[in-house]
Amino acid sequence: MSTNSDYHSMWANLGLDLAKHDALLGALGQLYQQTFLAQRDRPAGMAYFDFVMSEVHGLRIKELVDARAAGRKVVGSFCVYVPEELILALDGVSVGLCAGAEFGFDAAEQYLPRTTCALIKSFFGFALEKVCPYLAACDLVVGEATCDGKKKAYETFAGLVGRFHAMDMPQHHSPEGRALLKAEFLKLAGELEEVTGRRLEPARLRAAIATVNARRAALARLARLRAADPAPISGLDALLVNQVAFYDDPVRFTKAVTDMCDELERRVASGEGVAPKGAPRILLSGCPMAVPNWKVPALVEQAGAVIVGEESCVGERGARNLVDATGETVEELIDRLVDRYFQIDCAIYTPNPERLDHVRVMRHDLRADGIIHYALQFCTPYQMEAIGVERQLEAEAVPVLRIETDYGAEDAGQLRTRIEAFIERLRG
Amino acid sequence: MLATGLDIGSRTVKLVAIEGGRVVLEEVAETTHDPLGVCHRLLDGARPDRLVVTGYGRHLVQRHVEAEAVTEIRAAAAGARHLRPAARTVIDIGGQDTKAIALDDQGRVRKFEMNDKCAAGTGRFLEVMATALAYTLDEFAAAACSAPAAARVNSMCTVFAESEVVSLVARRTPRDQLALGIHAAIAERTAAMARRLLGDGEVFFCGGVARNGCVRARLAEELGRPVHTPDNPQTVAALGCALLAGDATP
């Protein structure tokens, strides 16, 4: 991204490889221009998110550096199961780490089999090539044992970063599974207390819960507004907002989303949208899309359809459900956190019927004409669930296109043909 | 009104023009290194009133010529519907794509499958294998049809299969048996894709590879039912485009 002032000395202090980092930012800036700024009829409220993206390795990193100088701790993670309320309650800063670009894969493949999903290869690539300032600014990295790929990769990754905390994950929605998640949250709380040198207090935890709830509520409001036809915001822009949620200061972010939702409400009232009324409406479902993984949504919207929802961790799955902030003790409040986080219907759970139900509900509520199921190659949990999603929903007369891809551009031509043909099918 | 369809494939460009419900022009040219030049040459001869384009070069042409673009899937479905109204499954093997398309009773695309990252078993694969065995394409199919048995070729990757075939020939494996083995493997692979959406109703086979009698026969055998191929399977998608150009809304 093009940064608005010179941060090279800051990046050098963080130990980044400046030449490679410059190359990365140059490519990202160009991609952002083509993918986002070239869109028509964008909401004015997107200016904030464009700015955040233009400063995603700049001003935001400076904020992290300043926060650390003031004694606060930065905690990085890769997954929506990591309860950021605990981090905020200890005055820490929670950030999502870079995992969305095909960068440093050659280096990554010295540690990982080639048949590893692009997301895992990406975070290895960013770490090994020293181009992720978020990772460089972390006091602690939390790695959750979700899929087999991540849990084995973290064994090696832990040695590439500073302090690392491994978090176990249940695989069943059972009482035992819930107990495990609670035990892991308590363990993480202890680790965070040690890293920050602070003690969790109920009042501060309640306040942190309120902060994160407010952000989730704002994202839910944004999601609901996309049910309108014409859609008031493109799927790309809405995805970007959900992506920025992992990097930005939560309070400032919530305000920006809320302001934009006010604007979108006016758009909906006046029938203004980003695509003509009646344009085919797509629900994306499947693996998370981290910045700058915009390949499939860009192809979909360039082909004349509009994406109206993301059944994804970077989207509805990650933001759904608020935490009940009633509780007198830290443990009671952690129980409330577990109540919420245990409902996340990640494909690592078996069986996982809740996810299919959520896809159905989202399709209905957002008035989607069809579903594109997106799975990263070698992401076995989502690739497996994709077949069931396609079978079940096609049997219910819901058109489904199942895509398996990665971060590369090699298959863009074939994907474009398949996506366009799917949109032709929706147009009838 | 001259309604014209243009299919810019990876190996050949096909043009079909319709006037008054009749095909008045049908041309096939090699794509070459300059597909746009080939398209201009074909279009200069046709001078269409309405043009619909398809194929991997559809967006390239659309940037230079006023035309509506549709996917090969919609184009092949429209052509197949016209030529064989009872068709409910369309199999299209072109230069670097294999597609299987399910049609509903109105001839609309109900579901489709298409190769994504790998072009194994497509027209280009057959061309490379024919060359490796020192056959022309026609000789290759004829040799496969009359071979007494099939010799197994394990790789379906164009690059690896070529070296495998060369080493098998060096070990005196009969050429015609290798030819049959390759054809059988393509039919097997294509049938596996088609079975994912095969319903009742007729099977229609088009695209350049449908000109190959051995692939046609093996595919029918694999699917356990007749496979219908038109007189000129290579121009079905271009015909579909011309038909869509003739309609009010392509």
C-alpha cells in the first residue's frame, strides 16, 4: 500500500526486510487500486477503510509501537476462537496476523509440505521473509489447534516467533468439548496475565466485552443492510470492512462502521445501490479470506453479480453472537465468553450441522440467489463440508458452485469461466 | 439479419453465421499467436449485424469489437439444445477444457462441471500424444479404434505422459495399443466428470475432441448409453452463440 509518510526507520527497528517489504507494499497498492478503488458508486464511508488500508503497515503499526512504549502488550493471532476480550481487559492490543498473500512460499516450503493450504504457507512466508510488521510488533502470538495443518505447523512456527502460546481446541460440540474450551480460556488468561503483568478484573473484563460486542453489533448491522436490493455496498467493500476489523482499534472501527451504516440506510431508503436492482446475488461460504485475498470476490463482482454475505470467519461466522456481560467474577465472565465462542461453527467440529443451517438462514435472510462455496486447496475440513453443502442445498433447489483454489493467479481464467457460467445459470 | 457466433478457443477460432434460421457461414481457423487478428479476419468475411462471442478469448475480443460475451458453457448448451433437443447432458472437450453440463427440460443449464487447474485429457493432450507416437490426429484415432488391446499409460499429465509413452515405445509396446490406452484413459476421466451430474435423457458430445471416433465409442461404453455427436462438433459453441445473437436477449 502507498503509505502517507516514511516509516522505513520504524520498519527497520522492527527487523523487517525493507527491500522485500517495499516490494510487497508496491504489489498490494496496485492490487488495491484495481480491486477496490476502480469500483463504482462506493459509499462515502469507505474512505475511512481506504485510509486504514493505505496505512495498514504504517500508521497502525506506529500505534502498536507507541502502545508498547506506553507499556501495553500486543497479542497476535490467526483465528476467531482466540477471545480478544481477555486481551483488551488486560489493556493489551489484539491483532490478526498476515496470512492472505502468496508471499515467501518458497521459504515456507522448506518447513511445510507443498500440499499445505495457502493460508498456513502465507503466515510462514510472511514470518520467514520478515515482511509482517504485526508479527514483528507482537509480544505474544497465540496459536489455536483448529485444523491438522495449523496445529502441526504451529510446532515449527513457535520457533520462528518470540513468545508463543499454544491453545488446544475441542472438536465436538459436547459438554466435554465445552469444558476443554473453558480450560483453555483460563490457561490463556493466565498466560496473558503473565505477559502483561496485570490481573484480570471483572469490571475491566465487562468493559472489554462491551467493546467487542459493540463492534460485532455494528458488523451485524452492516450485514443486515446488505439484504436490500439493490445492495447498498459491494461484497468486496463489505469483506474489506470485516478484514479491517482484525487490525483496527475496535472503538474507532465501530464508530466508522456505524457511520457508514447510517449512510447505507439512506442509500437503501432511496433505492441506491452498487449494482442494478435484480443483479444476481451471491452468498459466499467457506474458508476465511484474509487481506489481500480478494481473488474470488473480485471475479464474482466483475462478472456482474453482487456478493451479499460471507458465511466465513472473516464475516458472519466470526462476528455472529454477542457475549452476555453479566457476571460478578472473572470466572463467571469467562463462562459467558465460552458460551459465545463455543457456538462458532468451524468445520473442525464433527459433526457440524449448525453450519449448514446457518448457510440456509443467511441465504434466506440476505435473499441470495445462489451460493459459492469457497475452500482453500488442502483445507480438508472445509473441502469435506463443501460436498455436503452442495448436495443438500442443490437438493433444496439452491444453486451452488463449489470452488477450490489458492492464492495464486494460475487458475484465474478457469475460475472466471466457471463463475460467469454460474451467474448465467442464476440469471436463467 | 446476420446473427453471428464466434468461439475463440485455445487451439481454434470458430465462426458460425445464421440468417433466417439457416447457417450461412461456418469457419474454423487456428488460433495462432494472434487470436485477435484471426477474429478480425473471420469477422471481415462475415460482417455480422449481431455478434455473440465465447471461448477463452471472449473478453479479449470484447475489448475491440462490439459483442456480447457468454461462457462456453452457455454457448455449448444453446448449440446442443438446437441440434439435439432431447439432450440432457452435454459433454464438451476442447483444446484445454473439459466440461460436463446438465440441462433442464427447457434446455437451461442446470449444473456444470469443468476442469480447473489441470488440462489433462483435453484436445491438446491428444495432440501431444499423437505427435509422441508419430501419428497424425486421424491416424491416431484410427489406430486406437482397431487396436487389439489397450496398453496402460499411467500419467495423465501431458508432460509426463509424453515421456512415459516414449519410453514404452522404446520397450517395444505396440503403438496402436498405446493409442488405445490413451483414448481409453481420456474417456474414463471424462465419464467420471459426466457421472457427477448425469441424469436421464440423451448425452450429447461436442467440441473438437468429439471428432475423434475412438473417444466417442469409448465414452459411450463408459457411460453405458449412446453418445450423440453432430456432424461438426467443433462449431457447436459458435452455433450456440449465433443462436443467442439471433434471440432478442443473449
